[in-house]
Amino acid sequence: MNAPLDPVIADRAERQSQVVRALQAALPADALLWNSEDTTPYECDGLTAYRQRPLVVALPETEGQVQAVLRICHSLDVPVVARGAGTGLSGGAMPHALGVTLSLARFNRILRLDPASRTAVVQCGVRNLAISEAAAPHGLYYAPDPSSQIACTIGGNVAENSGGVHCLKYGLTLHNVLKVRGFTVEGEPVEFGSAALDCAGYDLLSVVIGSEGMLAVAIEVTVKLVPKPLLARCIMASFDDVRKAGDAVAAVIAAGIIPAGLEMMDKPMTAAVEDFVHAGYDLAAEAILLCESDGTPEEVEEEIGRMSEVLRTAGATAIAVSRDEPERLKFWSGRKNAFPASGRISPDYMCMDSTIPRKRLADILLAIQEMEKKYGLRCANVFHAGDGNLHPLILFDANDADQLHRCELFGADILETSVAMGGTVTGEHGVGVEKLNSMCVQFSAGEREQMLALKRAFDPRGLLNPGKVIPTLNRCAEYGKMLVRGGRISHPDLPRF
């Protein structure tokens, strides 16, 4: 006699069958996946520590199909999680167990590129770097350049408000997008922003960019293009002390200089990337800074001279300036490959993403060094130092449950320490599922309720990317109790839940 089927499994199977039948009427056969071997590749994004297979994966290739999927899911009360390239690092694209993962990978065309207006209209699945490649013959490029730009898509960049190593001078996605067009959860067409300098009504473009797929599904994006600088040169400065390096960052900004890029790496990170790409980094330095200047040759020469002088005064032990474009790219190759380099020295890593005031860079690095001892795990650090955005990479083995637990505690400690230093729990990677608990620490119950009210205004039933970004009151209460039991609440200026 066969054993009775688990009720939960039976309910899932029945629900899956219902959703598949409904979507088959709107999508071709090759645009619908539901067998486990087909949906497993979608079980996580770049945050691989947390996984969940979706009920169904839909791969539409027309706007009409996207609209139909949303309308069907809304009619059936089925959650929808939009997904681009899956390079996100906070679990923002992790599927819902009883929901549809809406893959937008087939929306990969650049629709229009207008050199005169310096704009491009692209579908959400276009790769970040592909925009610059298409604009290059016109002497233009798309400024935001996250390290994953070779793979990440513009729709994902909009969801997370991504930045990159040049965001200090050129801004984040928000500062480089004019308009976003897409659909609401009900499948209604919606448009945010305008091709003009301003648009009527509330500035909802600023609300949608960085909303992590919680408010609408982006299909088409109008981006700004900027002229490619005539020249760019990069300084690599070595420091024998992380505090001197941190103070040097503040000194550069205090001198009235806004570099095109200003990045910092600590000794463990430089060792990892140098072994990987051989960028010529100083392995004896406790920290190195990469400071870039771009513009006309005269502007670059003057700014490189000023920055070099500031860095020497701040205690740089060595300064190297790129002599040509290949050497500049070589300097940056290490920074751009920090994440894959870390993957070579550890089975897994968790990349955090908090932001602190620039003057506290050294303080947070020293605090992280103490946390390494506390949690018994290594951590390599790379920073968007110019705007105080940290990317500590905690190294661990996900196959070891105890290491994963300690890694989670380590990450939460970094985020909460960042808040105590006057910072935030995220800079550009988003909250997703990774930082839900830390949102309890940074924001009060009243503030979180206002966030939920905005969510409900766009998505009353909470079907778009549910369970992400905004923690529930019960979750925060339980997290607060856990911190008290574990003696983790150590910062007197943090909320008490």
C-alpha cells in the first residue's frame, strides 16, 4: 500500500497544476517551466546561502505576455517575483515557494539610441555593459558600472539602485535614469518619470528605483548617456595603516576634489585579487586606495597632482599613477574582480553592503577585525570609499551549518555597528531577505508601517515580491528578543524594537 501523500506537498502540487493550466493559455510551451530540474536554476540569486524553488517559472518575450502573466497571477492570488540576470546579492530575486518567478531575460533589446539627446531606450533585460558598448561609437557611455556589469541587467539595476566604482562622481542608477515603463501587479501599464527634465505630479521615479521589485515590474528604461572623457588616469596609493587610509579618503573630499572613482581595499582583499588577476598591487600595504581622475588632459594632470599631494600628506607610503589606458584598466581589474577572487579562497562568501560616514571608515575596519576573532571567520574588505559604502566579504562554508549561523551573526553585527556609527544597513545591494532583521534595527515600527503603506498603495494584496525588504512587526519583536537573549544589543543608541 502506498503511503499517504504529505498534505503540504499535495496542496503545492494542486496549486502548481492550477497555475500552469492558467498560464499555458497565455504563454508558448517553451516559456513555462515547472518541473524541479527546470526550476532549480532559479532557486536563488547571487546570495546562494538561501534557496527556494519556485512553483512555476514564466519566460515571456512580449509585453502582452508579461501583462497576461500578471493578470492571471493577480486573479489567482499568486505571488510574483520578477527576475533579471540573478546577479543580486541580497536575495531580492529568491523565489516564493507558492509563486511564479517572472524571468525577464528575453527582454534584451536596445530599442533606441539617440546621440543628440544623449539617451537610450532599452528593455529591462539588456546588460549594463551592453549599453556602453552600443554607445561607444558615438563617444558616449552609461556611467553606473557595478562590478557585475558584464552580466547584470538594467532592470535589476533599477530594482536595486545600483552604483559602481564611478558612482561618486557620476551617481547611482537613480541619477542616470529618466523614465521607467512597466506594469502594476494587476497588469495595468504604468510609467514613471519623463524624457523631459521634470514631470507632473509626485516624483514616483525616485520611489520605484531601488524598490526591489515590490511596487511594479519594469519593462523598459530610458537612460542618460554621458560623453566619454578624453583621458582617465588612476592613482594607486599604499598605506601601512588602515586609519591613515580612511583618513586619506576624508582628506581628498575635504580638499574639494570629487574623483571619478575612490575605492579602498584592505590587505586580505588585495592578496586575494593580486593572486587572481596580477594587477600589481602592493601586498605589503595594510590598505590601498584607487583614486581616478577623468576629463581633459589638462584637468586630469592638475587633479592627479592635487590628489597625490593630499595622499602623501595623509601618510601614503607609495604612490603609483597609471601611465596609459592598459595600466589604468589593470589597476581597476583587481577591484572589479574582488568577488570572484574571494570565491577562489573560500567555498562561500557573504557580501555585506552597509554605508557609513566617510570619517568612520577606519573605525568600522578595526571593528570588523575584532568581529573576525569573535565569530571565528575571515573577512576581506573592499569599499566604495568615496561615499562610505562597505562591501565586507565574510568567508565561510555553507555546508557547515554552524559556520553559516556564525556568518549570519557576523553580517548582522557589521550592519548594526554601521547603523550605530551613523550609517545605513544597505548602500546598493538592497535589503531582499538578507537584511530583513537589520531593518528592524535601523527603522522604528512607525517608519516600517509607512513603508508598508506605500507598498499597499501600489500592491494592496502584497503579491509582488512578498516577504522581502520590509520586516513584519512579529519578526522584529522576535529578533529583538533574540538579541537580548544573546546579549547582542550593545549599542545604546539603537532602537529597542
